[in-house]
Amino acid sequence: MDQGFTVHVSFAAESLAQARERAVMYVEALAILRPEVSLLDTRLSRGDLWPLGEPSFCGVEGPDGELCNDVHQHPGFHSGPGLGGLSWGDGDPR
């Protein structure tokens, strides 16, 4: 049976919002190279508080069971995976 493991990547950012954006870019790039990496399982934390991490991605479930692949706490509608994915929810389009 496979066991779960975690890798921690350190990087600098000027704000939590900028850190979220960068974390998502890094994870999406890694997922392209290694499809077994789960996007929705990734977490973001300050370097000295890694046990208190928050999700990197939104993950809200849509009407057809798809999960929002946008940045955690994003404004506007939720977005399904892929280009032109289904959008749902309340909010202004981005």
C-alpha cells in the first residue's frame, strides 16, 4: 500500500495574495510534469507555520461534481478544470 508524503517548497513573496498566486503556479507546473500530483491536496503556509497551512486551491464542488481549480479565497465565480471549464456560483466574472 502506498503511503502519503509531503514536500515543502520555500519561496519569497510580498503578501499572502502574491504567495497564493505563486504557489498555484508552482503546483500547476509540477502537475504538468508529474500528473500523479494532486492539485487540490496542496497547502500554503508561512515558512515558520507550516502545520497551519491553508488550501492552495478553492476546491468548491460544482453542480456536476467538478471541483473549482481557482486560487483559494478567489473573487467571483468558481471555475471548473481546463480551458473553458464550467463556471458557477455568485460573483462578478473576472
